[in-house]
Amino acid sequence: MTCNWELFELRVVIYRPPVPPKVGPGDIWFEFFNVSVDLGTLGMGDFQGSNDQCNFRYVFSQLAGLKTIPFRFSEEKIRSDRLNFGNLQAAERNKLKFSAAKLYVHRRDQTDQTSLSTGVGVLLRTISVDFTVPKPNFYVQLSGDTGSVVN
């Protein structure tokens, strides 16, 4: 069975350098909304569950072990996502490191701030942009020195 995506949305935030002792909302450098995670490229199965019960924690624990977050978003996304993508392409070319990245579950019945702080997710520390692909959908793969499941 599949998760009820009317209740959930996957989001990615990337935190600015240098590494702060604790990452918080004020440290967000880039945000990507309603992303899809490319689990197939990692040989992983898709999210499974029913209604509001999904195997997010299980999938995120696998991503944390691999220390990677592969995600994509469509061209129809808001302008800021496309701008952020261009900045990530520059970071890839210049081998820029970011302090952290978090892929997390936003519950549509919660505020953005509540979901960011309490939503289950995977947090990678000291990340780099492995590669970006602009077409047919914007694709980004991030990797980190460490990975952990949060919340």
C-alpha cells in the first residue's frame, strides 16, 4: 500500500556554512518544497504504508546509513526552487561545503515551523553537492560526512 500523500509533503532544507553548534530555522540557506526522493537509484523500495502511517523512519534510517539524499522537483515549482537549484549547481562546481541538510516530512495539518522542528527526517552533517541534473526534472544528490535520523 502507498502512503497518503494528501497528508504529507517531503521537504529539504540546506543549512549555511560554517557549521553552527545547533542548526535552527534562522540558519536555513536553501529550502525545497514538495520534493520526491529518488530511492530507486539507491536500490531501495518506495515509501510504504496506509493513511497517515508510513515507513518514513525506516527509509530515512537507510538514507542516514548511506549518508546521502537524492531528490528532485519539477520545473513547475516556484521560482525560488529554480534559483536555489542554480546556486546548488555553483556549489557543485566550486566544491562548496554546507553545514547540514535535512530531508523531512511536513504534515500538511501543521505549521511549517512545527514540521521542521518535529517532523521525522534524515539529517546529514558537513554536506557537499555530489551532482545536479537540470532536465527533465531538477535533480540533486547531496552527501554528508555523517547521517542520522531525527525526531
